[in-house]
Amino acid sequence: MKQFVFLPLLFLTSIVFAQSKSDKKNSDYPQDYFRNPLGIPIFLAGNFGECRPGHFHSGLDIKTKGEENEAVYAAADGYISRIKMDKGGFGHAIYISHTIGYTTLYAHLNDFMPEIQKYVKEKQYEKRMWDVDLTLLPTEFPVKKGEQIAWSGNTGSSTAPHLHFEIRNTKNEHPLNPELFGLPIIDHLPPVPAEIVFYTGNIYEDAKITATLLKKDSIYVPAIQDNAGKYIPKDTFIINAGVIGIGINADDFMDSSTNTLAFYKTNLFKDDSLQATVILDNIGYEETRYINSYADYKTKELEHKWVQCLFQTPGNRLSKLFSDLNTNKGRIQLTENRCYTIRIELIDDKENKSNIIFVAKAAPALPALTEMSAELVKFKVNTKNEFNNPSISFVLDEKQLYDDINFRFKVNQYDEGLSDKYDLHYPYIPIHHNFELKMRAKVPFPFELRRKVAMLYSNGKEIEGKRAEFTEMGWYVAKQRNFGTYWLALDTLAPTIKLIQNTTNFSKAKEITFEVKDAMTSVAAFSGTIDGNWICFEQHGNLFFYKFDEHCSKGKHQLLFKAEDECGNTSSYNLNFTR
């Protein structure tokens, strides 16, 4: 039987710690090349390496005083090499390439400077697309350090006004930690640990089972903090295992800001012998989804806590985040009845440090659990795993699991859809990338409706769907990326379109806005015309808006807006209006 222990750490907040410069920062990255991309002091709402759903945060979220339209400046000499307009993600974004091998990204912007904005709009109308991704030549928009390029905003997946700023390696597009480049950020505050977690077995299968079997005073051991930034639990931890992995739930802070940030580096020691190092820098987009292995995904989903593992799970392929790993990939070997001093050193980007120091002692392992139920199927990490049933089937390749799981399958009879509902394990167990899920309908329906079949998914909180493709073998197939509950249904309902403004007189308005929703899937295509001519509608979530421009003169007009969902259901809205 395995153990899972949460240790809340009590701390004092009145201690001031000295700040020093990192030798690594001075040697690896230029310190005076990039300037603050805003004209106001840098206060961070988020920093590099923070745990986010499905990814590591790849830059700095710089506050803009809670408002939009703060001037944004080029951080160094270069040229605008890319402009991307996206309904989600970075929203309105500008990329600047610099001669020394770096690229800076400025995201969630509102409008660009007039000359740049004019260029983008011309390309949008030329392509008849709002969401363009433009690559530019060095001669088109060269910029100087400190030259204004745009105004800050709240576009894309942003939830509040701010500027997302990145520094990337131009050659491989890997985001680097901007705080290592000498930006003017004032931070004298060390990381603050909240909990440590011990893992003695499979991170998903064993962790939660045995936590309640421990005595309460063994789980919750208060710590004291001395004036050197040390957090010292009062009692020895008795752990029924010979090998343990350690996770840490901790936040960092900066001066004059209440936002939580991520620490930069962690060192794990056993009796002063280094066992593992974690450094949050140089994380490529191709590997950022391994956040779901680096952090304890199950605990995040069930308890809304980010516990970061200082050991490498079997399916974690992060290439540079871990270093100095021992032979157990960061897990610590304990000899029975011997005490060990464990130290966790937390360091932020400005070299402010905290230490957690405690004593651990291994006790005899507890009896094993009973044999696995015949209803469960063993899925092995780093191996192809298949599941076949007459009504549902899928294959996971060797890179999709982070650890072994005892896969659970359950059929729930359902008479309102085209199939029963099938529980594929638990939604709190992550899958790394898409897999092809195949399902069969259990009831007959007209042949011409086969394009209207949607595969619906529920994680127990929300329901979402996507169109399923029919194959000659009688399967309906869709790409999925989560465990949870799946079923098939017919989608014959068109999207609903609602005009937000309660008027047809737009003589004083800046834009026309529609709200468009689909019952089962999503809006796959949309378009708008005025007097038969295409106009540039922008999407932001469920809102679709057209900002009045030279393509709509003063006077009376007829607007036609159309929307189509994934299953081909279409709807339209005719509006006679005056501008």
C-alpha cells in the first residue's frame, strides 16, 4: 500500500531577504539588450514557467494598470517578422526578430500603429479572412528600440488587460525566461512553500488511496521559519517505503504585487547530496504539454492545487527542465529505520532563496492492496495500448501516458442519443496528445444524416462535442485528448445568432456585434457582407464583431451574417441598418 502525504507549511511574512545577481544570467544572456516593452514600471501578473492548464507559461504577463491601450514599444532594434491574428491564444500578436538571434513576442494587443494596422487590414481583405498569420520581410517594417508598435489590450485567451511578452531563441522558437535578460524588475521576496507531497508509487494509482490511513498529526506537521528563510517541520516523517518522490506546492512573489508567480529553480538534497535540479527556462512549445506530467495533474483536477514534482515520471520527456537526476530520476532512496535530512532549496529569478529542511525515516512497507479487479485493464507507460469493444475502440501510442494506469471501462445505458454513454477511465488522468476514438451507433437513422453525427464528451462538469466522421467499417471517428464519458448524438440544430445592440441606427456606434452559439459542437465557419461585399468580422469567444471602416460608408445598408457549425448546420441574420 502506498502513501500520499500533504504537509502544510506555516510561514512568517515579515522577513526581508537580500537579493543578488545570478552568474548564469550574466554569462548566458545579454543583460542590457532588451528594454521594458511598456512605458510604465514592470509589475507582473504572471511569469515564465508558471503552471497553466495544458502548458507552462511561456513569458511575462506585465500589468497595464488594469486598463487597455497602454503604449507598447519594441524591446530592441529589429524588424517585425510575423503578425498573427487569432480568436484565442495570443489574440493580436506581433513578433520582432533581432539580429543577435532572439525574437520578442507582444501579445493580447489591441490595434497596431496605423501603418502596421493598414497593412494587416489589406491582407485580411485580400485573403477574405480575419484570422491571418503573416510572415514579413526584414525590409517591410524595421523598428528601433523604444519605437511604439501597438497598444496593449485584452484579445485572444486573455481574461484581463495586460501585455504578454516573450523572448525566444529565433533558431528553434523555444521561449526563454525573460527575467534572465536583466529587465528592470524589482523583487526582494523569496518563494513561499505551502505544501510538500510524498509519493512512494504510481503517481495516479496509489497516491490518494492511503492518505487517510495516516494519523492526522503525521499528515499535518506545522513548520517554523527562521530568519534565514528556512522552513523546518518539527517532527520526523515516518514513511512506509524505501523510495519516495517529492512534490512541492509553492508560490513566488515580487515587490508591490499580490499576484502569485513561479519559482525559477529547485535543488533537492538528501544529507547534502544533490538528488535533482529543476530549472524553469528554455521550454519548447513542442514539449510544453508535459506540464501534465511535471505537475500532479490528478491533484490539480480534484483539489485545484499545483504540486510540482521534483522527480521525473516514466513518461515525462521534458528535455531540459530536469538536471542532476540521480539513478532513480529524482526519487530518493531510503534505507529502513535510518533517518535522513532532506532539504529543498527554492530560488526565484532574482536569487531570493527559501529552504525546507526536514527529517525522513523509512519504515517497513505496508501490505499490498488486493489483486486488480478483472474489470480493469493494465495500460503500460511507454508502450502502445489498445482497447477494443464492439461499440467503442481506441489505441494510445507509446508517448501518450505518463505512468501506468489500471484502465476502467463502464457502459451506462442511454436511450436519448445514438449510443450508450461510455466511461473511459477518469478525466483526472491526463493523455499527452490526440488519439482516434471510434464509436458505433446502436440505433438506425437516415443515411443522409450521417454527416450530422456529433461525438459528445463530459468530464463531469461540462459537455462539449465535435463532428464525428463516418467510415466504411461502420465507425464514427473523432480526435480526442481526454479520458471521460463519451457518446454519440445527432446534431441538426443550427447556431443561434443574436444581435447585441438593440438598434438599427449605428450612426454613433463603432461596431456591430453578434453573439453566436451552437448547442452541440462549435462555429466552424462564419462570414459577413454589407451590400454583397465581404467585410472583416472578428471572433472573440462567442462574440463576432465588425468595426466600422472605409468598407462601410455613411447611409443605409444591408448586412448579411452567416454561421455554420461543424456538422454543416447553417443560420443567417439579415440586418437593414443606418450608419
